[in-house]
Amino acid sequence: ASDTIVFVEIKKKFKGVVYKRRVAMTYAAAKVYLSGVGFLDACALHPAFDASGHVIEPSSARVQISREIDWMRARYIGLEPAMFISCEREAYFCLDDENLRITFDKDILWRDEGLDFAFGAGGHPMLSGDERIMEIKCAGPFPLWLTHLLSELKVYPNSFSKYGNAHKASFSEFMWEVADDMTFSAATQKMKGTRDTRVTEEGGVRCA
């Protein structure tokens, strides 16, 4: 729905650490903001409301992050949606440490067409039906109990990027389409050449 709260986010990695800078707004506000309308104007056009029905005014922190997003968009001109990725997520947090969270993602789907959220989830599966992606998010070192548990279960870290894997899959599909087109084109040229040779031979015309 247009009044659903979404995030417009910058995600980058520096020296192995992922940094996120994001602002929350309604989906309708996000669409006009990313089309070129200023952040404050977009929020005013399509405001978000709290549980009491009051308008949620953009904080100074959100305004600052929006300026960072504006700077990035000004530097990388021509940015546009390229991939839609959805998943079902179960998220857990530690009762003793609010900085520790563990998430499990399943039914990860991707598509490079129909990128509007209004089309809902759907696309090509990234994992088999029984596979899950577990991600441990912790601001500092893992607690000892978690380290011992992971060691006991022989769970080791591995790099996995949803967008990276979707991009590779999309590129592979593109290359297969190109290969099919090239095969069809080559076969067509061969058939065309055979036909032309037959015609010239029947007509008694010899071409250099």
C-alpha cells in the first residue's frame, strides 16, 4: 500500500564492515523522493502517521541521512532500479544483548522485471526449498556461548550476497539468450548460404 513504511537505504562495505544509512518514509513518499522531489517535500506530500494518527515529522537525523543519499545520487547520475529481491525472514534478538541478532531467510526470490513493489513478491528462486540463509549480526565480538555453539555444530562463516547471486543468475540467463540467438543466427546464415549456392548453381552463375 502507498502508506506502508519503507526504507530508502545506502549500503556499502569498507574494510569488510557493512555500513547502512537509511531513512524511513511511506512508499508513496519514497517513490516521489527518488523521482527527484526533495526529502522534506516528499514527506509532506505523503506523510507517515503514528498510532495516534499524528503526522511523524522528519527528525534532523533523517534529514542528514537524506542529504547523504542526495549526494550519492548526484555523484552517480542515472541510478535506477535494477533488481527486485524478496524473502521470508525470521528474526531473533538476544535478551541479554540487544546488539546481537540472528536472522533466517527462506524463499528468496529475484526478478529483473516488474520492479515496483505494487507487483508483490515473486520471481526466480535463489535457494532450494529446504535451504536457509542464517545471518548473525553483532556490534562486537560474539558471546562465548554462541561461539561454542557454532563450533559444536560446525557452523562456519561464508560470504553470500543476495544481490550478487541474483545478478550472476540474471547475467547467466542473458548469456544463454545471447548464445541461443547466435546459434539461431548461425543456423539461419548456413541455411541461407546453402539456398543461395543452390540458386546460383542452377542459374549457371559462378560468384567469386
